[in-house]
Amino acid sequence: MNKPQVPDFLKNIRVVLARPNHPGNIGSAARAMKTMGLSRLYLVEPKVFPSDEANTLASGAVDLLENAIVVSTLAEALSDVTVACALTSRRRELTTPLSTPRQTTPELIARARDGEQVALVFGNETFGLSIEEVEQCNRLVTIPGNPDYFSLNLAMAVQVMTYELFSHTGVDVEYLRAEGEAATQSEVDGMCGHLEQAMDEIGYFQRRNSERLMRRMRTMFHRAGMLREEIDILRGFYKQVQRTASGRPGDAD
């Protein structure tokens, strides 16, 4: 199966890092973004950028850093945005509804699919987003976690949010499944018959109820959803067992 393509509308979603202190976090965030199909990175007053440390931690996502847009204010990063999500873990005295990534992402995907510009806004590693920055956003999102210890770093938060977005794109993992033809009912029955024959030849049924045992074996193999290749492997093994039991060992077919 061919690899699926990353949906083009994900280009309408940007990640905005406001006043990041550590260049390594910028690189790690870029890596998290690219893993989930996002490519547009905005940096608001980064303390150190560009940076070799950022490039190192970005791994294969250095292209996102090379194309990152650096601005001096959050307003610049959001100038053409219709939906801006402020990621926060602090109690805010605001009337803006608070939701989780899983609750929010279906709307964000739908808006991006319609061509609107969407922003995920993450604050400074130490202080988060200021109240003024939060007020420039029209969605409040909190990643739920342990109330007694909630300590996601910046790149972790980006990864969680972007994963939730990607999970709503419809891109699945079927292309990673091993290819193979499913065995037919008769092929499974034939393999079970061969197994019964081999077990009989080695004396396995001398103190066992062969009918009951083979009924359970057939049920198990049919339930397993076997492939033709697996049937061939097992039948080759049974042949070798029969050769050995008869005193004529040799290579299995």
C-alpha cells in the first residue's frame, strides 16, 4: 500500500512560540511539528535564534527552522488568523471557554480545511503566556494531566497538541501493515489436518482425546486470521516433524 499524503490544509495551521528562552526547545518543537505534518513556525521575540542547539534538537526538521518567521509581537504572528488557541495550564479570570485539545481540534481541523488560518500559541517556558497575550486569542486550551504534578515542557505541549490535530486528519497507519494474502477456510482446515496427522505419528494422542483437541485447535487457527505464508511455514514444520519421527530427517520443503 502506498504511503498516504499529509493533507495540504495543515499548511493553514501555524505554531506560535511566544518569547521562548531556550533554543533547544525551539528545535524540539519544530521536530514535534514536522512529525505531525505541520510546517509553519512563528517565533515571537526568541531569546536566541538562529542557533546550533536548535538545529541539533530539530533533527530532520531543520527546514522548519530555516523557514521560521520571527516577529516582535504576538499581534504580528496572528494578523491574518481567525482562530487563535492559547495553550495555558493556569487558572485565568477570563470568560473565554476553556477546553482540552481533544475537544478543540475537530473545530480547528474544520476551519483549516475551509481555508482559514489557525494558530496554536504557546508561551514562555518559565512564565507561560501573559494575560495580554491570552487576550489576543479567542480559544483557551489546557492539556489535562495530574493536578498534583503537571510539568510538560514546551516541546511536549506542542507534541500533544499537534498529535491531537493529526489524529483528526483521517490519515491512518494501514500502509505500515505487512502485506499478505489471507488463508482460505479450506487452507486452514488442510493445515489442521496435516497437524493432526503429524501429532498422531509422534504418539501425541495416546493419552489424549484427539477429536476434542483438534476441534479446539481448528477453532483457534480459524480465529487467528492466518495468512497463506503462515500456513506454508507451519506445514513445512509439520513435514519436518514427520520426517524426524519416521527416522528420515531432512530439510523441510
